[in-house]
Amino acid sequence: MGALTKGRYLSMMGLLLLVYCTVSVISKGATGDAQPDTVPSVQGTLPHFIQEPEDAYIVKSNPIKLRCRAAPALQIFFKCNGEWVHQNEHFSQEYKDLNTGLRVREVMINVSRQQVEDFHGPEDYWCLCVAWSHLGTSKSRKATVRIAYLRKNFEQDPQGKEVPINGMIVLHCRPPEGVPVAEVEWLKNEELLSSLTDDNIDTRADHNLIINEARLSDSGNYTCLASNIVAKRRSATATVIVFVNGGWSLWTEWSACNVPCGRGVQKRSRTCTNPAPLNGGAFCEGMSVQKITCNALCPIDGGWDEWSEWTICSSQCERQRSRECNSPAPRHRGKMCEGNSEATENCTDGLCTQSMDSSNDVALYSGLGAGIIAVAILVVAVMLYRKNHSEYGVDVIDSSALAGGFQSFNFKTTRQGNPLLLNSSMQPDLTVGRTYSTPLCFQDSADKELFDPLPDIKVKVQSSFMVSLGVAERAEFHAKVPAETFPRDLSRDYCSTADGRKKGLLTLNGPFSACKEQLKTTGVFGYPGGRLVVPNTGVSLLVPHGAVAENMSWEMYMVINQGESSVQTLEGCDILLGPEVTYGPPGLDLFCPVAMTIAHCAEVDAENWNIQLKRKTQDSKWEEVMTVEEESTSCYCLMDSTNCHLLLDQPGSYALVGEPLTQAAVKRLKLAVFGSMEAGSVSYILRVYCVDDTPHAFQGVVAAEKTRGGQLLEEPKLLPFRANTFSLQVSIQDVPQFLWSIKPFTTCQEFSFPQVWCSNQQPLHCAFSLERYSPATAQLSCKISVRQVKGHEQILQVYTAVAETEKESVPFFMQTDCTITSQTGPKAFKIPLSIRQRICATFDTANAKGKDWQLLAQKLHLDRNLGYFAKQWSPSAVILSLWEARHQDGADLDSLASALEEIGKIHSKSSPKDQDEPESDFNHIQAGSLCGTGKLKNQKTEDSAPEYTG
């Protein structure tokens, strides 16, 4: 039956039913046979719905039920999508409401998924109820029927984020499409969040999670949970991190001035702990240490006033006069006046006599006699003691009996006038030192026997016995030595004579000549410029081309000041990081600064070191020129890992001085072990040196061992020594106990922290004495351990042959810079003059294309302290001089060529239209002149000579 036929059928059925009911009621009323229980209690009302059909969702394939109840109702039918539902699909029942007495009819139908899917209308599938009574019909509300679903993918997943503390956190979530619309909940670390229990959380706004003020506890993994009657869906997990940016604490109070007198430094510090950075928060910006200059009031020693007039002669035949310490009065911790404030003298020229008891005379003269006898005995005892100990040169205070395994020994010089200690108040005599005009190499036969090469001997290490400094040095002190003064200082002695080169056993400290020379080199420089080098010291001086006026020349010198005079005037915690260097002559007048290179031993770190350049004044005091990390227009300082390059305008004495700011400050020590056989005995001496890691400092060890005939037994090694105030221990280990003997409990020497830290380029050393059981023993193997307490350790492995006549010594210390000490003209420079002049002409003039000297400095990594270059007549020339000094040990121009090539590429990109203009000259410099660096490496002097003419 079609839909139209079915509808007409139902309409006719309804009409017939209505007619039937009406006729039935009328007939019953006419006959008077109506039943009391069938008559409505309320006559003449339309049916009203007690229960209307409700919206429903079909889950999967389960049909839904729609119910409808009305009273009074004779009949109820459902109408879906505008069509009547067949009577056979209705399930109805009727009952009487006890409260109202009305007949209540209830009807139910089923709606399947197929019915809903087959419906294709402009709106959702809907149904309503139509109820009939005596007076008419009533319709219920429309109830929609929809198929429920929930898609899998979220339209928007929450995204993880990092939020500062107290910031707002907003996590967005758009649930998957679904019917009915999904409800959203939030999980934090798999636990349900509720805004009802935490006012700081809001989950009601468009499914988003809002945390108004982020707390550290809000860090976690957040998940958006969407659900409806069909299913539940989980979003991707969003990780929220609440971080805390670091904040500075309050500044500490300013420290006391670090010098007792004059210009010094005060510091204050702060820490990044208010609050400390958490969860990846940013560290505090700015410096943790501030420094300001201070001026400490210098002590003023007191001075005497003039004597007062003599008083009148007293009855005791004496008169007095007095004076006061007020010219000036002592101030600022100054010393009081020395001497007496009162004076008394006889005022009668001895004519005043007084009687004296004879017994008093006897007591007086007896006391004087006894005093004279006691003084004489004391003088004789001292002379005998000095005579018995004259052959040792030093007094040994041995505490090994009390200290056990680790002892400390004090060595006190017995003679005055140590030739190695220079008077700090004396100006250096630059005419006494040796002038080197030829290569400073060891060329005579005696010099070639300096060190034995490392023997290739394979010996297994056995046991672990060690020898200490005390025993070794006592053994050496009892050896017969020439009657000379042997100072404890191990500074270099470069005035060696033929007698100083004698072979055989020498004492621990070695014979040093009474004269003490300075390392000096000189050269005559004119307009072409040149270079001065102090061989094997890491010290050089570059005089740029054009620094000396044309038609003029200067005899220039460079001196390394030796001894302890140079460091005795340093104050506070300052230590020398390299040698003290003087260049001159005074009154030197140059057109541009010279470039001086000084090797240093510091692990450069601005957080741990305060490194300063200091200059000695005319009264032999040190004044600060600049701090390495600060900007300065008076001079320029460039710190590399091992060298310091300075641009200086004024001649004088300069030193690189370091002050540790933290215990993490490190200076490098070079460790070396030498050995020699004791003449005419079965003892073998091992000497271990700890010296600042600079070539100049190691030259002191070379000079000392050269006089002893020592052999280098192991490649020198480096040891980082920290400023943690802990000492340095040197011990010997794994000596074959069946071949060699040493005294027990004498196996370690300990240097205190100040000895090592403040050595100031002076070598420290200790010695171990081993005695072999049999003269046939020809090999020695052991280990030397050098370690800082709570610091680093280094092992020196010793394998050596000990027979005296086994082999001749060969030089170990092969100087890499053993060349002529003075070079002038083109051969002193790596950059040919013509290329240098064209680079300066290109970069000295700033132009819109960006080819100025600042770009050159940036590409050569010299772009700090640009104010110094800006004040120079030719900034590019000074930059190239600094590059020459920095790369003097390298043999190529690769870095300069790469920098110019990179500048050329930058410029060609920025101004491609102008390449036919002056830019072509610039491209020629970098492409034609420096790209062929291989030719420049081997360029002959005569090839460059024409560049200096004219």
C-alpha cells in the first residue's frame, strides 16, 4: 500500500472511529444505560498529555522507544515525518487514574536505525502524538530521533607550553564532532580536574582549561577527555612547565680595599638565588661581581720635632732636653718615631764627682767581665758551627721524624747577598746584559749534551716504594762540591762559563755564577720596521712598517727582568702570569704602536680571573694600565689561550698580573723529571720540577739542569693548578724493591699552596735519591705522581738507563723559535707590503658599501675595544699588526685570505651593480694576492724588496 493510500486509510479510520464514538455516547445517554465508572469526572475537556515523546538517540543498531500518555483520551496515534504510523505498530494500554477518575491511555512505538537512515528530509526524523476525546484532538510536541556518534579525532588538541610563574595558562581543546555534542573534562597526570575545588582553575569556557595564576604545582601532563552516550575520546597529552626566572639577591657590602696603600679595587657580589632559576628559567642577566677603584690612605711615618733647649744644670750635674714626634705625627698606621724623646748629658764636662762605694765598683767590673767572656764564647761557637756547615750552602730543618709520611722542609740561605735576588729599587742596567745578534742556540759541543733523549726501554713496573725530598736533598748536600755559593733559587743563569759546563755530579741547587744577567736582545730599526725575539721565552716585539720616521733609525732593545725583584712589589692576591718585560729605549718616538707578545700560564676565564696589565713606575712601583676585560684607549690587550698580545705606545717595563676571583681559577704548571747518576756512587738522583707553563719559566729548568748534566726522563706534562688553597704533593711510586732501595716513610714531598701559586715564574723542585743494590743494575723504572689535593693529578712515567758511560747526552730542548733575534724589513712580516698598503687603502675610509676597518676587525675576530683602533691614524694598519703578532707562529695567510673573501662575498651581494667600480680593486686584493697563500709562505726576501722602495 503506497504512502498516499495508507494515509487516506488512516484518515478514514479516524473519522469512522469518531463517528462511532459519538453515536455510541448519544445512544447510551438516550437509553440511560451509561455506566458510572465510564463517565468522565470532568465533562467537556480536550485531552491533555501527561507524557509527551522525548528526543532520542539511536546508539549503534538499538531501536528507541517513544511513549505518549494522555487523559481523557479515547484514542492516541503517532504521526512521524507528517505521516500516520500504522495501527499495528502501536502498543497501547488503558487504565483509570484513581485520583481524577479519568481514563488514561498510553501508547508506545519503536523507531529503528533503518527508519532514520531511510528518511531523507529537510530536517531530522521527528514524531508526535495525536490524542482524541469527545471534544476534539490534541497534539504533543515533536520529538526528534537522531543516530548518535562521536568521531575519533579532536578538532583541536591542547598544546604544551612553558609559562612563567604567576602567568596565565590557557589550554585550548575542541572535541571531536558528535551527536549528541560531547562533554569535555580535563585530566592532570591522569587525575580528574575540577574547578569546584580550586578557584584558580576554570574549565567552563568553550571547553578550554584556564589557570589564572600559574603555580609550580601546576606543572604536569594535561589531557582533554571528550565523551557522549556513544564513546569517550582522549586528546594528545600537553606538557605544561611552570618555570621560574632567576633573580638577583641583594648586593653584599663592599669589600675592603685590596691594597694597604694607594689605588686599589673594592668588590661586591650577588647571587642568582632570589629566586634561583627553576625548570629551565632564565639565569640572571648582568654581572655577579662589581668592582670599583679605591684609594687607601698611605701610612705616614712619624717624624721628630726639633730638640727643645737644654734645661738648667741640676744638682746631679745633668741637663735634659726633649722632642716630640709631631713632624709629622704618625697617621694611617704609620710608624712611630725611632729613637728617644728625651736626652740627658753631663753639664760640667766630667768635673762633677760623686763618691762611690768600692763594693759597687767591684760588682760593676765583675759584671762587665762576665759579659765579655760570654760574648766571646758565643762568637767562637758560631764560627765553629758555620765552619762545620760551610760546605752545604744551606741549613736543612728536617721534620721527617715527626711528620711521618708527608713532611715539609724549610730551606734557609746561610749566606747574604744572593746574586739572584735583584734590588727592586734599582733600574735595570741595560748595558750589562748580553746582546744577541745571532741565533740564540746551543752550538758548542758542551751544550749539545744537555739532555738525554727518552730511552726506549721496556721495564715492568713493580711494587710501590717512594722517596721523599728530605732524604734526597740530605744525600746531595753531603757530596763534595766546589767552594761556591749555591742559592736555593732556581732562576736562570745565562752567564755560564766553561767551568759551569763540567760533567759529573753537582749539588741539588747547582753551581751558579755570582753574576746574574738579564735576557736581552737588541736591534736597529728604521722605516721598514721589523721584529725582536727573545729566543725560547715566548716574548717578541713587532715594530710595524712606518712606525719609525723615514731617514731615521732607533736602536731598540727588549729585556726580560729576572729574579724576585720584579714581583716583590706586587700587592694583595696578584701573581705574575708571565715574565716581566722591558722594551726601550726611553724617549722612543713612534708613529704607531708596537705589538708585544708575552706568553702566560692562566686558563683565561673572565668569571674566575681579574687579569691586569701593569707598568713599573720610575720609583719601582707597579701601576695598573688596564684590565683585560675593560675597554681602553691607552693600549690594547688580546688574550689567547697561551699568549697575550699588547699594542703599546710607551716604552717601559710591563707585566701581566692576575688576581683569582673564585677558587675555580686555574693556572697551568709544566711538570718535568730529570735524572743524573751521582759520581762515584751507586745512587741515582731524580729531580722533579713544577714550573709555570711559559717558555721563559721552563728555560730556568733548562739552565739549571744544563749545569748538572741532567737527562730528561719523560716528556713534560701539564697540570691545571686551581686556586682552591690546597697544597701540591709529589711522590715516587712503583720502584722495583729488589733492585733499588729507598728509606721507608720518605716518599712524598708537599709544597704548600702559597709556594706553588705565588711562584711567579720561579721553578719549584724536589729530589728523590735511590740506591741500587748492585752496580750491575742498569735500568730504573718508576712513576712520579704530582697531584693537587682535591684537584688534578699527573703521572710522569720513568724508564731510563742509569749507567754513566752508556751514552752521551743529546739536547732535548729543541727551541722552535731558535732563530736570529732581530729581523728587519720585509722578511720580518708575513703580509707583503704592497698587499698591506692596498688593504689599508681599501678599509681605512668608511663608505656606504660597508668596507670600513670595523668590518675587517670583525672578520678577523678583533672586534672588541674598537675605540682604541678608532683613535689611530690608520686603524687597518694597527689591526694587521695585531694579526701579524697573533699569527707569528703560523706560516700561512689562510685566515686573512678567508676574511677578505668573506667580506668580498658580502659586498657583492649588497651592491652587485657596482662591481666594475673601486670594488674591482678590493676583489683583486683578496682573490689575486691572498688566495695564493702557498706562494706567500715561501716568498723570498728579494721578491718583497721592491715593495719597500720609494
